Amino acid sequence: MSKVVHPFAHRLGILRDWRHRWYASGPAYQENLKADILLREYLLKSLRGMYIGAMEIERSQKQLRVILKTSRPGVIIGRSGEGSTKMRNQIADFLKKKKLPVPEIKLDIEEIRSPESNAAIVAYMVAEGLEKRMPFRRVMKQTIEKVSANRDVKGIRIVVSGMLGGGSMSRTEMLKRGRVPLQTFRSDIDYARERANLPLGVIGIKVWIYKGEVFATSGKGKEK
């Protein structure tokens, strides 16, 4: 039982649903898969700094639907929807550039009400602090205190690794508060990875956030 398993994939079909939802067979499957991977990489790179918590893609025969979950929807949407229109055009141009089929594109932007309980946003907050040259221990401690203040969060673990503190040798540091039961299927654990680009090299960041246990009652999840 010593294998390290991705907490999201570990709970697929139990607590989590797939982030890319569509069906295809033959060459269409390969095309869709390639388009999804390239599009995800492109959007996450171009929207870095917009506090993106999750990105989901749905496909039908003639439509591509991109769902962005962010704590700052106003920044992406822009004045009277200019930003979202521009982004739809950028997605279409990107698919054309990669010589992939361009279906009708729909863009949905959903607001994350509690950004402190979202692992992707918390990981970016740590990366942002490190890129501003703040001491890594202070960044980790401040982030954990901010996240622990949220009532939904029962436990958090942050791991950073790389050339920490300007040292000549890379190392790994961890800070934890509360419980993070990774082997329990019904435990609602959010996990994310991020990288901070510093002059000395890249620092990797991992964040686990535990939000209690989920029990199914009449088809709906209930938190203990």
C-alpha cells in the first residue's frame, strides 16, 4: 500500500466526476483528446494569475463547452462581456492554428465562493508569494493560517521543493495542520500542483486540502 496515488483520480466515480466529458471512437477520439490536452495547457498558461480553480470541458457533436471556475470572474468576463468574447475567439484561433476541428464554442465562467478551500488557488497563492521573493516559511505559514480560518477546511498540507531560500542544494519542506486522510475514499480531498519560476530555478508546490467526509443520502452528498 506504499504507492502514491493522485487524490483526484483515486476518487473518480466515488466523489469526483471526470473533468473532460464526451464520447468518441476511432480517429475522432484521438483528435478530441489532442485538442483537449493542448487547449487545457494553453488556457492555464494564458490565464495564469486569474485565480483559476478548475477547468472542465464538455463536447457534443457540434459544440465545445469550456467551464472555467475562478474566484475572480469579473476579471475574465470584462466590461459587458468583452473578455469572454475575446477568449472564445482566442480558443477558435488556437484550434485553427493547431489544425484541429473548430466546433461552436461556448464559454461558461463560474464563481468560486470560497477560494481558501480550493487547492489550485491556494497553490497559486503560495507560488505568487515565492515569486515576490518572500521567505518560503513565512509564505507557507501565512497561507496555512488563512486557509485554516475557513470553516469548511478540516486539514491542509503544503509541500514545497527546489532551491529554497537561495540554497545551493534543492530540498523539500512540508507544513501541515489538521487531518489529511488520503486513503479514505469518502474523505473530500482537493489536491493541486503549481510551480513558482524563480531566477535560481523552479520551485514545485503541492497542496492537499481536506474538507470532511461525504456520505450519500438520497442521491446527494452530505458532509459530516
